[in-house]
Amino acid sequence: MTFQAIESQSTAELLAEQIRDAILVGKLHPGDRLIEQELSESFKTSRGPIREAIRILATEGLVEHRKNRGAIVAAPNFDDVLEVYAMRMSMGSIAVTHASQLSLETELDVRKVTKKLEAMRTAVGGNANRMISLDLDFQSALIALGALPRITEMFEQTAVDIGVFVRFLGIKYDDSDHKELISRHEKLLKAIKEGNASQAIEIWNGHIQASVREFMKPFSEVEINELFERPLMNNLFEMEMKR
Amino acid sequence: MTFQAIESQSTAELLAEQIRDAILVGKLHPGDRLIEQELSESFKTSRGPIREAIRILATEGLVEHRKNRGAIVAAPNFDDVLEVYAMRMSMGSIAVTHASQLSLETELDVRKVTKKLEAMRTAVGGNANRMISLDLDFQSALIALGALPRITEMFEQTAVDIGVFVRFLGIKYDDSDHKELISRHEKLLKAIKEGNASQAIEIWNGHIQASVREFMKPFSEVEINELFERPLMNNLFEMEMKR
DNA sequence: GAATTGTAGATTGTTGACAATTTAGGAGTA
DNA sequence: TACTCCTAAATTGTCAACAATCTACAATTC
């Protein structure tokens, strides 16, 4: 028998994870400073690994690194939401198409996606953040089917972004849509397995649009109409520019 | 009057630049090891900044970082070319569309693009690598007009990728196409300024396709036909799947 | 002889000390 | 008061030494 290689994370990665979670959970707020010595003391490590962790978070865009002045937690706005989802829509289309056209030697990966979907199914009624996180996991696994490393990587990245948006722009997961969400995901996976790329893309785009709409819910009628004036909304909602 | 803040690069960034150039220029080959101590000795610095530089290059994908085993220069293949250009095509479409729809308060940025174009014009007959690099500069500046930070950032990133491809997959810049290239760029910029998004996209996509074709030139007829079998080629050449 | 185990050398990971830079606030000046 | 200049504290940047880990190869076993 053969075991899967276990790869222990480096201290820096571990630290980055902890700090990232602290931001996503709201223990750290936009504008808060990350002071190397403070962190190294509370994590009981030296400043070296902390530095690396901060650099990791900086490339993720979670913190902003100013030369000689340290890092601060970054603050997102709605333009960021639109950009991130525009990226996810079109990159996702590529990945999903590619996955559809690949002869699924990716058997193992398909298993992973199914598993994520299962996790979502059993998690009905859980709290909103948990559901959102599971949904993002599913999407990441799905996109990974495309076997395009850079695009997959970019998805991981934008998933972190979305975590920040959820935290700082506020969003409530709508439980009533849960069933619909899962059935959409099922259809999407099915389309990919059957090699029906165009259908897969259609479902994918629909999902992205639904996600963006979630972010618009906290806004008023008037504000939403204003949002639809923004250029990027074209990319996301193409023809049907009216709700 | 007000001056633009001059921001001196950190040692690590400087080092990363040096090493990156060494890779792009071919002084370092895929598989070569980057040994921290060696580098720190030849750069006359300590290992700290070297470490950071290597981490930077690792996130750029130029080197591969193996835990406890150091970093090696990464090796690209044609799949990478296809993925990178697929990303540039669709991300570029978003940026170009967005730029077209923006009321050009981006006056300053437009100036920058024009300048890059001018640089290309005056550089006729220069060596191939120089032309390619100028072309990439132009494209980056153009995409920056979209004012979408993540997409702009991604373009910088994939430009580095392309540098690696050019170096290690070989490509010869075709001087005879030079005029056509520049006139295409002019039309593209003009379309954006006039807010003609659909035309801009069309030109953009054409340019991407032309770039990919450049990378296919070293291949034989038979090999090229094989390339067109690859799923990703659909995204790049859509309908016209025959040369 | 092939496979396994042990070991020395090379290399990365971590640490605490010191240097350089930035920031904030007070003293001095008009 | 408003402004500039200066200084001290806070903080990041750099360094060299030490610890942990990996690689290659020799020694050992079957």
C-alpha cells in the first residue's frame, strides 16, 4: 500500500493562515497595523517567519505593505467585488470548457468535487459563512478540473478576496436558495462530465451572476440601479441589463 | 506643483529583478538551483533579502520552491503558453471593454500608452527580444487603462511568463510584420478612446491570436495540426479552427 | 549483488542583535 | 497661533550564527 505524501506547512505558511483567518473572522480590521515584533511575541516565534507570512498575505492582497512602514490590513470596496467576479466568470468559463473537453482522466479530481458537493448538501442550515466557504471550496475544486494551474491558482486567490468581501461588505446567505444552489451545481458537474461545454458555461455564468446579486442585497433599490450603471456590470450581466 | 512620489525599491526587489533578468537572458537555465548562500555571496548581501527575492520569484512562477530543498528555475511548456494567452485574451477583453466605457479621466495613462507605442515605432529593426519586450510594455500600459488593479497585476505577471516562453521555447520576431503590428495597436488605442468596445475587443483578440501563432512558428506542419487538436485552442481561435 | 540503513556534508529554516528609517511630538521662532 | 526644525521612540531592514533538514554515498545486511 502507498501513503499520500504528507507535507507539513512551513512556519510562515502556518502564520499566514492564522493571520488570514484573523482578518476573515474580523479580529483584524481594515487599516489595522501588523507589527512584526508584536506578532512574533504573541506567536512565540522570531520575526523572520512573520515577515514571510506578511509577504504572503501581501501578494494575496489581504494586507498592504508599505516600505519601511510595515503592513496594514487592506480595505475592499464594491468595485473590487465586480472585478473579482468578472475575473471568476471569464476564467471560470475557460476552465469549465477545458474540463469538458478533457477526457476525464481526472477521475480522482471528479471525486473531490463530488465530495465538496456532498459536504454542501449535508451542511444545510449551517451558518452563512460556513455555507459560503463550502460553496467556494466546491467552485475551486470544480475549476481545478480544468487542469490549468495558473487559472486554478487565481481562483484560490479570488476566493480569499471573496472571504474579505463577505466579512467587510456584509452578506447574508439565503437559506431558501440552498436547494436551488445545489441543484445548479449538480447540473454543472453533470454537463462537464458529459462534455457539454456550452451548457456548463451557461450554468457557470448564472452562478456568478447570482453571487454578485447576493452582494447587492444589502443595497437599496436606488443604489442597485446606480450599480447597474457601472461599466463592469456589462461584462457580468451582458444583455439582460435590467433586473 | 507636485512631484510623483519616488519609491526606491527594496533590496529584495532589486535582487529579484537581477535574478529574474538572469533567467530571462538565459544565464540561468530551467532546473538550475538557486542557493541562498551562493547568491548572498555574489550579491554581497545577507541571506535575508535573498530569501525574500526568491519568494517573490516563486509567486511569479519563475522558480519552484521546494520545502527545505531550495528553489530551482522552473521550466515552461507549450500548455503554459496556451493557458497564459487564454488568460490574456479574456482578461484583456474585460480590461479593454472597461477602458472603452470609462470616461477617459485617465488622460495621464493614455499618454503613457501613446509613449510606449512611440517607443515601438522608433525601435524598428532592433533585436527581436527588445521588440517583444516593448510590445509587452505597450500591452501592459494599455490594459492598465481599464483601471482594474487585479487584472492589471495579472498582466504584469503573465508578461513575465511570456518572457520565459520566449527565452526557453524560442521565438523569432518577424520584422516584416512590424508595421502591421503597430497599425493594429494604433487602431486598438483609437477604438478605446472612441469608446468602441466591440471593435477594440476584436482587434485585441486578433493580436493575441497572432502572438500565439508566433510561438507556433518553430513547429512543423504536422505538429501545428496536432496543436490545433488541443482543447485550449478552441478558446483562442474559436470558430476559425483551421489555419 | 541488491536493498536497506547509517552518516557526513550541504543547504535551508530560525533566531536575536544591531542598523537604518519613519513617525510623533515638543521646542523654538515669527 | 501656525510653522519649521529637531530629537526620541517605535518600527522595519539587515546581518551572522545556530538548528533542523535533506542529499548523496558509504557501510551493512540479506
